[in-house]
Amino acid sequence: MQHWRLAGLVGSARNPMILDTAALGHFVRRHVVRRGDTLTGLAVCHGCEVTTIMRLNNLISYHSLHSREDVFLPVASASEVAGCYVLFHYCRIARRELLVLLNEAEAQTARTTMLDAEAGAGGVGGSRLRKAEEEALQGKLVALLCRSRQLDQATAKFYLAEAGWCLKKALALYEQDLQWECRAPGGRRRRRAPLQPLQD
């Protein structure tokens, strides 16, 4: 913390050593995705490469940007980190822990949100909230896989469930099945979504 001259910390880290071993690439800024945003435009505006943004956010294509509510952008220099608050954030889509830079007002808002969440975590309301958040995330992953590989929802959901809801693993499974089909003309994929009964 002293090395980076941070103003303070928000939340707790999954990896307690992350600040001791953090490089500049661990620090990011959150950007709320707006209509009209493009990866190229964000890269130019923030002085980074498109591939860096895609890798940081686990984006698999240009148009997948708009399947997200927000994305994380890299920090250009250590001077941007100095004086900021840091929020420890585990991104379930990118499957990595990030150090998100906040100003004082944002840090206070984040702390209040965390306290509210902790207060409701033990009750029925907190359980429902977590379930709703999980379902919302799964819905976004299904929509993303549908668009990127032109799949129907049942098939996309099947691959994601098989992969433990890891998008990269689901894509790998799908690509493996395509390769198998190419080697066995006329064959069917080994993994298939369960058939739905016909409605009378």
C-alpha cells in the first residue's frame, strides 16, 4: 500500500498477498458500457490496445462488449494509482481478482453497499439477491455464447453447464465438438442439449 501511495482500501482480498506482489497491470478502472461504445474507441481514449481490453475482460469478440454492463480498463502509469482508493473485486466473468481504482466518494459508496449486503446476507432477502445475481450472470453468459457461435439458448446453456459456467471452457468444448464433426462427416456432436418434449 505504501509502495503505491494508496489513500485506502475497500473490502478484503481473496489473495492476502496481492498488494505485496501487485504490478501496474493489476490496477484497473471501471467503465460503464454505453450505447455507441466500441473497443477501438475505448482503446484510443485510454491509450491501450484493443487486445489488452479483451484479455482483461475475457471478451471473445468485438461485439461481446455490449453484453456487459461495465468493463475494466488498464491503468497507464503509477501516477494514476497514487492517492486513489482500491476496491478488491473478483470478476466472475474474467475469473480474476482486480484492484479497481476509486475516488473518495466512490469508495464511501462501495463501503456502504458492502455493509448493506452483509446485513442482508444471512436472511432470506440476501439469499434471494445472491441467487438473482447468479441467474443474471448466467443469462449474460448464455446470451454471449449464443451470439458469438450462433447457438440456440438450450445448446449454449448446456455447454456452459458442462463447463461449470466458465465461458472459456464452454468455448473449448464447443470447438472440440466441431473438430470431431469435421473428422466424422455426417456424425452428430457428442454433447447435446437434452431434447425437449413436444407440446400437444
